[in-house]
Amino acid sequence: METKSKIALVTGGSRGLGREMALSLAKKGIDVVLTYKSSKQKADEVVTEIRSLGQKAAAFQLDTANVKEFDEFLSVVTNYLNEETGSKNFDFLINNAGTGLYAQFAETTEEQFDEMTNIHYKGVFFLTQKSLPFINDGGRIITISSGLARFAMPGYAVYSSAKGAIEVLTKYLAKELGPRGIAANVVAPGAIETDFGGGLVRDNKDINTHIAGLTALGRVGLPEDIGGVVAFLCTEEGRWINAQRIEVSGGMNL
């Protein structure tokens, strides 16, 4: 009898780190549902790539900053899963979607504050909460934080403090969901070469060189450095890791 694949829901899975997470999960034999905010084409390309690896995949539009969308989104996703698998449930929730903001504390506007906290804290809080009835017992919740929640670099006060909130929340998720066998962890990347934050780390040679100099392994991170760690946390081998912050930064700012 064929073993049923586990299923992961990855927010922001159409590009950058989320894309690598989705592909890494598929390589572990996990089916993937991914979300995208604006680029359906990019999301469809990831779906095609996952299917070429022999796993099922689908992409759905979602603005993770807008809590009002979540009920309808989960209705669409769970109906899709029910048609595909006979169950509305999935196993792994990967809270990855997010955007960056570079703004000095003294100049940060209330609008910028609301945008960052809606995406990185409120949205994560309520999408996770509303997903709970559909996450299988024994599942995993993985939320993406940042090295910037550990070390401070001027200009990231709002973004990083929202990530700090997520790190505390994760401990509460682990504690309160423990009776269901659901583990909750944080993966905190260091600086990565993606188009995040306007591609600053990737495209600005001076910044890239500076960060490489701060990193024990002597280079800036790549998206593929992160995806496999998230996928590992969803495997049987990662079952006893819970309530942890795993920084994946090559040893930045030690």
C-alpha cells in the first residue's frame, strides 16, 4: 500500500527563501501548498518544479498581512486538500512570507510600524491560530525570524522587534500545542543573497563584502543554505527539536 505523503503549507513560497524551502521539502518527499502575494507566474513555476520532483503542489494567493483574508484562504486550501487527499488537514505550517524595511528608529512612521507588525507578527499569529484545526497532531510549525533579532544593526528596529515577538510566541506555541504532539521552532537566517529588501545584500558589493567579513565562514548566505534546514525540521529525524531558535547564519557577528 502506498504511503501517504505529508503536506506542508509554505507562505511566500514563490521566490527567495520560500522557494528554496518548498523545493527542499519536495526533495524530502513532502507535498507542498505554497502562497504568493502578487506573482502567480513565479508561483506556478515553483509548482511545476515541485511536480517534476514527483510531489504534488499547488499555489494560492494570500496577503499574509491581511487577517480578514485568512478564513477564505483556508477554506480554499482545505477544500483543495480534501479533493486531493480525502482530508482537509496538512502536517507542516511554514510561516515564511515577509518583506523588509530599512528605517531608522527616529524616522519610522506609524504606517511602517503597522505594515511590519501586520506581516511579521499579527499575520503569523492569526494564520497559525486559524490553521490549528487543520494541522495534524504530530505536525510542525516553523516560523522564519532573523539574525537581527539577536544582534542589532541600525535601521531594522521595527522589523527585528516583530521577529523578536515571533521568537517568544514560538515558545508558547510549543508549550500549548505539546499535548497534540505539535512541535514549534524558529529558523533565523543571517544575511542572505535574495531580492529581499530590494536585493541590498546580493547587489551591493560593499555590503556583501562587509557581511562576509562579519561571518565566521567568510561569505554571505545563499537561499539554498536555508531551505534544507527547514525541510530537516519536518522530517522524522527532527522530531525531538522543539521550542528552539536555530540561527542559520554561517556564524555571523559572533
